[in-house]
Amino acid sequence: MDIAVVGSNNVDLITYIDRMPKEGETIEAPEFEMGCGGKGANQAVAASRLGATVRMVTRVGNDIFAANTVKNFDDNGIDTEWVLETTGSSGVAPIFVDRESNNSIIIVKGANGLLSPQDVADAGDAIGECKLLVLQLEIPLETVYAAIDLAVERGVPVLLNPAPADTRLDPEYVAKCTYFVPNETELSLLAGKDLETIEEITEAGKKILAESKLENIIVTLGSRGSLWLTETDEVLIDSTVVEAVDSTGAGDAFIGCFATRIVKGDSVPDALMTASRYAANSVTKRGTQYSYATAEEFENWAP
């Protein structure tokens, strides 16, 4: 098994609007779609569609959304042995996308908030046989920490995507990760100040790198590309220029692709260049997981 993803799943309730409403304003929306999402599930689906073997460790509720979520994992070739059911609501994410493809998202954790350190321990052997563990922050922090500890103990490299950003994130656990992958907004929150220029982002990233003794920080910069920092390296990877239709889930597409290329043996710069192209491909289509290309589709895509 290539990748274990310990993380969230959501049902995406996507509303396409002409513009974002003002406070207290009611507006009419021309279109609505429902799909499967959640940062953990998104990254797992992207990786699986690109040819990685993926195992998901997550929780769903006992509501009408749960069976659809499990079927979606199955349809995408993801191992669901550790997709656990709990009483209550599944995760839900109302998403609003305007004409410029800007998006606003509300996360209702539901069953994701009940994924526990014991669940991680129970799945220990299943996680331990994978080549890479991928984590985000839409599940409890103590569960993230338990997963990191387990992976380190089993000799499994860890990729941590600190999204959504949480200032409570323990630097000691960040330091245990092989790849730390925030976007520029998340890096700003963790740095405690606004970061706008590449120089400011680089300085903040290097400070976190030095303080935490991390091996790799990768900052995703949207249309500006991505920045890879190590103790000795500072590499800016250009983005792929496309006409964006919907940017929802592009960061998860990037991470799913990057994780796949790393477990397939690519160097970090090569994996980042491919991930940038894959994320760019995803924004040319509407939806979250709907927009993730298969390996064949991606190979035949010419931006």
C-alpha cells in the first residue's frame, strides 16, 4: 500500500453564485451541486486517481450521507476497511463559488470530530505498512499527534497539511514530519503576521524551518506556484497558467498528486512541478473531486 490518509470526509454542498452576499443579504443562486469532499478524502481520491494505492482512516455518521461517502471511496479504488461509522452527523461542507472562481467554505466536522487516537492505534498495522502518511487538521489535534507518533514509530514518513490553520499546532509534532505543506494564508497565521511578497513568505518559512528542524517546508502559493525550503535549498516552482473555473479543492489536488509522485520515487522538485500542473488542471473544471483527473486524463492534458 502506497499512502495512508488519516483525515476528514465531507459532503460538499456547492452553491454557484454571481457574487458573495453582504451581511444580512439574501440573494438568488443560479446553480447547486452536491459532491463528496473533505480535505482528507479529497487528497485520497486525487492520489488514487493518479495511480497510488490508498487506504483511508476516517469516520462517517449514521445518516443519509454515510453510504454515499463509502461508495465514493469504493468507486475510486480506496481501501475502506478503516472507514468507521459513528452515531450522529457525517461531515458537511457548504461551499459558495462566485463568477471569479473565488470560494468561501463552512466546515461542519460532524463524525470527523470523533476520529480518535484509539482509532489510529487500532489501525496501526494498516498505517504502518504504507509508504507515506498524509494528514490535515480537520480532525482532532490529539488524533493528528497520535498518527504522527505511530508513523514515526513504524518508520513511515509523514506529510502534514496544516489546514485549516490552527495556532495550537505543537511545533514539536511539526518537527517530526518529513513534509510540512501549508498554503500562504496558513503560513501567515502560523507566523503570526501578514505575508504578501515571496521574500516575506520565504523569511517566515525559513524561520519555522530553523525553529522546528523540519526537513522540508512546501508553501503552496496559488497562481504564484509553490516554494520548497530545506536547510540548504530554496526553490520556487512556477504555476501552470490556465483559465480558472472553480478553485475549490485545488490545494488538495496538489497534495494528492505530490504524495503520489513522492511514493513513486520522484524528486521533490519534479513532484512539485507535476503537482502544480495537476492542481491547475483541477481548476479548469467545476467541483472538488469531480475536477480531479485520472492518470490517463492528466497525461493527455495540454494546458
